[in-house]
Amino acid sequence: MGRREILLGGTFWVIALAGCIIVTLSASNACRVGHWDQKPQWNTGLSSLSVLELTRENQILFDSREMSWSALASRLISTSKLPIQPIVVFRPNNRADCRHIVRIRAMMDRFLECESGGCAEGSEWDTQTPHGADI
């Protein structure tokens, strides 16, 4: 093997490693930032609020109640049928599995009115507690 082949082979592996690192970091960052651009209008006296959490152990908690994936889907569907829908705040733990974070966001997008401000995520919601209709 000549010097040229060694150099080209080494360059290939450096580029491949850099590409893997970039993909990994972008996927990780995609899981850690807020997902919905439009911030819901929040009125503590009139609006109800539900909190959906994904724990470090990847447990799903909806208003502090643990539930399965199928129960979460049912809960989101029933939430979407309420006459006045609560704002659903998603609080994923920093160490939760990225695949689960993406899956929950997709479920919220599918079943709730996220584009019109029915979904929220981010640290500005950390001090709010669930209240409103118990579904």
C-alpha cells in the first residue's frame, strides 16, 4: 500500500467520523429545543393546562399520572375532542431517549391543535402546574 492510498484512506475515515459527529449532535439538539414556534396565549384564569412529561427513565406522565403509549394516544385523542382544549405542555427530561421525545411530539402534532397554539414546550412553562378539566 502506497503513501497515497494511506493518505486517502485516512482522509476518508476523518470525513466519515466528522459526518457521524455532526449527525449525532444535530439529532441530539433537535430533541433538546422547543418544537412549536407559536407560543400559546396563556391566561391563568381562563385557560386550562395539562402537563405531559417524559422522565429520565422514559416514563410517560400526563398530569402526574403514569401511562403507556396506547393510553397516551387515547388521552390525546380525548383531549382534542373537548369543547375547550387545554394547552398541553411537554416537558421532556434532558436525559430522556431522543426517539421517545420525537415520538411524543409527533403524537401531539397528530392529535392536538399544535399549529394554533395548543402545544407548548420550554423552560418558561416550568413554574406552571396543571389545572382545569380532569380528563
